[in-house]
Amino acid sequence: MGCTLSAEERAAMERSKAIEKNLKEDGMQAARDIKLLLLEAAAAVVVVVVVVEVEIIIIVVVIVVIVVVVVVVAVLVVVVAVAAAVVAVVITAAVIV
């Protein structure tokens, strides 16, 4: 004896299959959307890290420049002090002679 479905049962089966197909497609789309969101979040983290690294590099460069300027000024102060001492010795020697 064959199994025959009524028109209503066939329509219900078709609707059920269509709903299952839509759910499967929606699930795959949701999975793709989640992957994209995760990739975008990872990319945003990379951008933030790169910006932070660039800011750190800029800060380090500024600190190095400041240190170099301080060292140059200190050397100039020492040179001026030595020159002043030499001038004082020369003047003292000239006065004594």
C-alpha cells in the first residue's frame, strides 16, 4: 500500500523544507557576519597597536632628541668653562709677568 500525502500535507512539507533551507542559509550568513566582525575587531586591534607603537616611537625619538640637546648644552657649558679658565690663567700669567 503506497503512502500518499494530501495536498495540504505536501504544501506543509514544502513550507517546512523552505523554512529549514532559510534557517540554514540564515545560519551560514550569521556565521559569515560573525567572522567578518571578528576580523574587523582584529584589524582594529592591529591598527590601535600600530598607532600606539608609532606614538611610542615618536615619544622615544623626542626623548632622544632632548637628551642629545642636553648633552650638547652640557658640552658647550664645559667648553665655555674651560675657555674661561684658560683666559683667567693667561690673564693671571700676564699680570704676574
